[in-house]
Amino acid sequence: MNKYVVMVSLAALLTACGEKVEQAAAPAEAPKAAVQAQQAAPTAEAAAPAVDKAALAEEAKAAVQALGGTLKGELEAAMKAGGPVDAMGICHTKAPEIAKAVSAEKGMEVSRVSLKNRNPVMGQANEWQTAVLNDFETKKAAGEDPATLAYAEVVDNEFRFMKAIPTAAVCLKCHGTELSPAVSAKLTELYPNDKATGYQEGDLRGAFVVVKNLTQ
């Protein structure tokens, strides 16, 4: 009898210990789930990063200033050295190189476009750029200063920025209504399909464009 009681008691004790072990082990799954949730959280944030459009716009303005300032310096030097014909040579050869260098330095694609492009490959506006340029024209016609016209937007993880380019008096030597025979001949040589003439001072000649892929 005593032996039977001892065996039953021992079995009960082992059963109870087993329940306690199982009950103690069960909560171990919770930290694992928490770790998985913590690991998943940064991934979700990375998929949809916060976009500071104002900061990107400032970066874009700096890129535009770098391109515009460098190109202006090159053109002024060429104008002093050989007049507008030499300046056209700068636009034809050095302008694409300057844009490429600024793009690499700033980490943004920087270029120039126009509704009346001179360069048939690089200067032609795409669909959204054309819409912005037309909007600039509408605002200018309503009395807004072309020098202040700018646009910034984020579309499908792509930051887009445009800054209007007003026609200055010096630009008329190559883009105006009355061109010298030498300039006309050079234009025919370099740009046989040129559309970028007939401007008057203050007209919108095009815009600087800055694009940044936000997923890279």
C-alpha cells in the first residue's frame, strides 16, 4: 500500500513538473515574434521614406546655380574672346559637359529644356516638363515675374524641380529676331533644325530641370 502511494505521488509530482516546464517554455515564443516585428519595422520605413521636399528644393536650387553660374562664366569669356559665334561653340560642346559634371557632383540630374529647343536631343521637353513650361507661360502672361517662376513636386519616388530661364538682352545675339549673318551661318552649321530664335527680352526661353530618384 505504501509502495503504491509512493508511486502515485511520484507520478503526480513528475506530471506537475512537466506542466510547469511546458507552461514556462510557452512564453519563449513571444520574444521571437517581437524580434521579427522589430526587424520588419525598419523595412517598412525604408519602403516609404519621409520626403523633405523643401530641403530637396534647396538642393535643386544649388544645382541650378552651379550649372547656370558655370555656363554663364564660360559664355561671357567666349563672348569677350570671339563674340557670339564663339559663345555658340561653348553651348554646343561645353554645356553638356558642364551639366554632366554638376549632375555627378550634386547627385541630381540637371539639364535645360525649352518649348523651342535648339539642341534636338538634350533640349526637348518631355510631357510633364512641357506642362510646367506652359504653366510658366500662363503665369508670366498674368503678370508674374519670370525670374521668380519655379516648380517642385514628388511623383512616384521622383523629385522634380524646374526654374524658369528669362531671356536677357545678351541672349538676343543668338536667340533674338535679328541675327548677324555670321551667327545665322553658325546656327545652320551646328543646329540645322534650330527652333530657339525670335525671342525678345523678358520672354521665357526655357527652364532648368532637376530630377532626383528617391529610391536610390
